[in-house]
Amino acid sequence: MINFQISINRLLILFGLMLLLGQAECFSRTATIESSQYTIDDKQNQVHYENGRLFLGSMEISSSKIIYQQAEQLFRFESDLFIDNQKTLILAENGTYEVESGKLILYKISFFDQNRKSYIKAEKAERISENEFIIFNGTFTSCNPNTPAWEINSSYVIYELENYASSINTVINLYSVPIFYTPYLSWPTTSKRGSGFLFPSYVRVDNSNISKSYGNRLTIPYFLALDQDHDLSIKLDFLQYRGLGVDLNYQYAFSEGMQGQFVTWYLNESQNRILDEETMGNSNPKRVDQSPERFRYIFDHKQNIFWDGQFFFHLNGNSDNEINKEYFNSTIEKDAYYSRSFNTVFQWDSGSISTTHNQGEDFIYESVFDKETNKETKVHSQPSISLSQSFSKVLGSNLSIGITDTWTDYEVQYGWDGIINQAEINAKYPFSIDFLNLIPEYRKKLYHFNVEYTPDPDSGEKNQNPDSYGWSIDTHKLEMNFELFRYFQNLDDVNTGKLVIIPKATLYKVEEVDQERLRIIGGKTAQDNLVYDLSFYYLSKDVTTQDQNVKKIFQLDFSQAHNYYQVENGEEILPLEITFSLFPSNLFSSSLFYRYDNDQNKITKTQASIKSSSAFGDSVTLKYTDNTESYYELDGTFVPIAKVYTLSGSFNISPIIKLDVSGNWDLYRHDAAYRYSSSDIERLDRELVSGVIALTYQHDCYWVKLGYVEDIGTQTIDGSTREYLDKRISLNFSINEWNVSDIYGLKYADNELSID
């Protein structure tokens, strides 16, 4: 044996192996090696390398000991094997490389795919082409590989970099406990969009109303990248007490400036519902399908059109009023049977023009079974046109003009039928005279009616002959304000504070026009208001920081309104409204509101709110409203009597555990006038209207959320409407995405388009 000792740290030995034995079918066999030291064993026909590196194309293999068997043209890596090919990092205890076949075999490996941010451990891995491996008895995870919360186990995996991986006999483990098995699984390994399975999600819902409980819910999604410009997500939705649902989500962007999405969900319920706990509406319990078909669909399309315009289309529909509340956490009381809208928008530097068309029907009853809609009385809106134009400088100020025109076709069987045309012209011209700011506005509304009234035959009313008439209503508004301020300096004469006082007066007058001829409009209330406002606020600037942030410390507002159309006891002065807000820091804020009635010499409404946060992300908000008298705002909004507390809080118990709580208490529900009002609803003797407690555990690789919800609902059973206490317990479990598919990467050409 001949020994060569090299004293320098890393002597490059271009081993002339540039073997050039031809090209393997799948990838290059050219090899280059370097090491800090080597010896030649003539008897064994071997070369021993210490701390060597073998270069195979873009792949670099490092090992503390490499043996080259010249007769077999085989490299053996004896220990501390490390591979870096710019796409993967691989550690192995030992391995071999056959120069003739190009086969690389590694044992006891740890594999990191830099594209997918995933970790792989396996007993054996065999490289069969430039980017393709066969992995035996491997585990896969995107968690910390030393303590993985979840992992995928498979006996045989074909893993191709920047393409796909597929496995057989695959088990998903959570903390070493098997939770899911599939004989075959595939997923993309590319950093781009690719088809593959997304991780399942788990939810369990238990409701005090047994008919609303669907038990365990497991969703298994698969993402199909049809092409660069469209894709499809398919979800199998397993519900313990309902059956198998299917969810499809198709997205597209076929041309630049176009994008769209179609979502649909279908379920044929497999178990009968308990009709004694269902709102039936006018349905006959003996004739309804106790295991109904449930579905919903949503379609949205957006596209750039001529003249730099945009076109929008929206369509959605539901099988019944309850589907979104039961399965998709909706809070809408009366949902749409269908809703359709078209919109176009054309914009230019100083204005825009838009058109709108809306049409639809809503369900009448909060019921799964009674699907009656308000088709007979629903307003069908025909196209409306809106035009706005701003003139940059007219006598030194900006003038804006807007025009809107709407046609409404009622198309109802009973009630007001016909076409109503409503147009509006508005103009706004703010300007200043010395220190005084003036903002005059003018609005003219024109109504034209061509209608007839067809009463319900059971009402006893008579038909009315078709009629055509119209009127116009003028609205004038003038706002006048000016600003007083004073600066405050520190010892260095640098401005650190500013106190601002803004007096304001607003005149608002709506012309009085007799509109009682058409009850469908409801009669617009004329207005003649004069409102005085006085605002104080203080700004503070932090000159000790580079950004010198400015924040508001407090604000005090007074508002006194005079309504000359709402004269009570010869007095037109409405109650004084006072609002005080305090913001001493970014972690605390509070506000207080009073409505003081001077005639009664008392406060008729009080509102208060406090919000406090911590530097650790905790927050608590408390709101209180006590309104002893109902009233109308100047814009006609009705404000009822109320005495309500609202509490909400979010607490980070630890870096990974979060508690959320909220509650809404209506103390007025204890009032006898409320409980025994003329309403035919049977009320619950309960102040807590709604309450939520949710505990979330957020791991690096998954999250679990346990929630409890209480709220008051209404249901109609056997013709009687009553309130009931709805209690729901839910458990949500979801494994964080393993970057299996980028479902938001849909694009056309080089323009990224997000799909909402």
C-alpha cells in the first residue's frame, strides 16, 4: 500500500475520473472528487478519501470517509454523509454510488426538501434519476422533525423533485397515533401550483336542538391544478348524522384582467330529522321529506372590458333558508333563494359611471322544509345608472357632480305592480372665504310612477286603475366651519402638542312633498334641521423617536340639533349630545356618550365603552348602553329603548393557548312591557342574549379550537312562535397546510390574481 499525506487543509484533487463512460439514460455519470487527504490501496484496488466531496452534476456529496472501488466503479460512503443539490439537504449514515448505472443508495437518511419545507426520514432511499428517489419505510412531516406532532408513514414512496410524490400503504399519525389510512396518496413537490391532497379538517357540532346537530364532520380536500389559468378543489364532506356531502370550488383566469370562481356544495341527508324540533312554516309534517336534499351555489366573475371598464357578475342560491346557518356558520336570518346582480364600472381621472342590475327572491320562513319565497312581493330592480364627475378647479375649488337613475320593476302578483323611475342629481362645491370653510351641497330627486295596485283577494280591497304621476324633492345642505388651534412646545421650543377647536354649523333642508298617493314608497319625511357642533381634540407628537409619531390623546364633541319639523310642546330643540373619547396610550381607550333632554332636565341616554390591551396581545372591551326613551335620529333611524351590556375579551394564556370570551346582556328583557308586549312571540325570561367561549390551541403544525355558544333563537312549531335557548358545542381540528398546493397562485401570464 502506498500512503500519501497532504498537509494543506483542502487539496483539490481533480481525480480525472471525469470518467466519461458515456451518459446514463436518465442523468449524467460524470464525477469529480476532492478531499483533504487520500490513500491508495493497491492490493484492494481502492482509493480512500478523508473528508471528501463527490460532485455529481448539481449534486454535492460530502462524507468523512469515502472509498472508491476501482474494479466495480463504486463509491462507498462510510459515515457522516451529507448531500446538498440546491433543492434538497440529505443526511445519511452511509451509502453507495455506482458510476456505471448512476444509482445512488442511501441508508438511515434525514431528507429536507427546500421547496416544500418538508422533512423526511427513511430506512433507505434510492436515487434512480437526476431528480427522482425511491424511499423505503419513510416518514414525512412539515413539523419539527425531532418532535413531530403529525407525520405521514409509508412503506414505499416515489419522490420526484419539482414534480410529484406518490406513496402506497399510507398512514397519517398524530402524536404516533394513527388517525387516517389510504392505500394510495400523491402530492406535488414543486414550489409552484400543483395537484394533490390537502390535509383533512375535523369539526364536531352538538346542539341543544338535536335536529341541528350533525356530530362529527371530516373534510378531505383534493386540489387539481388543471392548468396555469384554472384549477378545481374537490372536498368530500363526511357528516356523521347527515351523510356524504361534496364541495366543488372552480377558479379561473383565462385572460389578463379576468378572474372568476364557482363554488357549490351538495348533500342528500341520509338520516331523518326530528320534526318536533323543526320550524315547519306552512309545511305539512306528514308530507315533507325528512331527509331532504341540501345544496348551495355561488358564482362570481370579474373582467376588464372596453374603455378601461370592469364588469362584475354575481349569482348565488340555496336549497332552503337554513343551509348556511347549519353548515357554514352564517348568521343571516332570512337567506336568499337566489340572488343575481350585474355591474359595470367605467372610471376616468375625474369621475366614473356605473350601471347595476339586481334581482332575487328571499325565503319567508326560517325552515328547512317550507321553501316559500317572497316572489309575489319581492322588488325586482332593473338597471340603475350612476354618473359622477369632479371638476378639479372651478373658481379655485373642486366641484363634483353626480347623476343616478334607477328603474324598478315590481313584477308582483299582489300589491303595487309596475315601473318606478327614480333619478337623482347632486352637486358639491367646497370653498373657503378667509378662515371660514363652506361646503354647499344640492340634491334633486325625481320620481315617476306608472303603477297599479292589485290587492290580495282575501283582503277585501278593490283593484285600483293604472296611474301615472310623479314629483321631485329638493335637498339643500350647507356646512360652515373653521379651525382654531394652539401649539405647545417643549424646553427646546419644538412643537410637541396641538389643541384644536372646530365650531361647525350645518343647515339641512328636505322639501316637503305629499307622497301618500303611493304607499309602497312609505312617504319620505321632510326635514328642516340646523345642527351646531363644537369639537375639541388634542394631538401629541413623540419627538424622541425617529418617526415622530402623532396620536390623538382626547376628543370632546358637543352636538345640538334643531328639528323644525319635529316640534314637541312648542319646542324644536332636540336633546344635547355629548361625546368624550380618551386615548392615553395605544393600549387603552375609552368613550362616554350622553343624550341630555333640556325640557325634562335629565339624561335620557348613556353609552360607555372601555378597551384595554396588553403588550402580550390580551384585550378586554366593555360596552354599556342605557336608553330610557325611544327616538328617531335626524336621518329617520329609529332608536329603541335599551339597556345592554356587551363584554368581549381575548387572552393569551400561553404562547400557544388563547381564550376568547364574549357576552351580550339585554337587561330590558326583564321589563314587563317587553315580555308581555303585543308581539305573539313567547319570550324567555333571560337577560343573556348571546355568549361565546372559545379555547384555541395553536401548535406549529396544527390547531384545535373548542367552542361553546349560547344564543336566543325563535322557531315556529304548530303555529306558535317562541324563543328558545340555542346551545352549541363545537370542536375544530385542522392540520396546518403542508404547502401541498398553492390554491391562491392562479394567474394569467405574469399577472398574479388572487381569488377571494
